[in-house]
Amino acid sequence: MKTIFLVALMNLMSVDGYQHIYVFTKPTFTTIEECKDWGRQNTPIIAQQLYREYGPDIGPPHMVSCVNEDIVRKIQLAQDGKTET
């Protein structure tokens, strides 16, 4: 079974054109539904962490989603300018 992560897609674009993405590494989940439930119940915790990471001027995230570890890996590779082999 793959690990599920909560991921925030921010409204902020980096200089190289990538959208900022924040991956919450704790907690992790075993199902999408478990992740969604945690996200709905812990919106203030999510907002506080994003505020700490990006500061007050960023605003709310564009989207918060639950994705598996393969998607997180693809996002990280894309942002590093690499392709998955």
C-alpha cells in the first residue's frame, strides 16, 4: 500500500515558473479518505504551517489535495528539472 500525503498547491509562482507546492510529511495516511478527513478536521493546523512557511503575504492555497507517494515523487522531480526513469 502506498503512503498518502496532504499537499498544498500555493498561489505563489517561483522565478522559474513553477507553482510552490508544500508537502505535509506528517502525518501520513494509508487511504485518501483518511487524509481528506484529517484535512477537513485540521484546517487551522494546515493554515498555520503554510503561514510559517510562506508568511502573511501569500494568501490561502490554491488547492489542498491528498496524493500518493508516486505523485509526490513526480512533483519533486519536475521541480528539480529531472524526469523519472
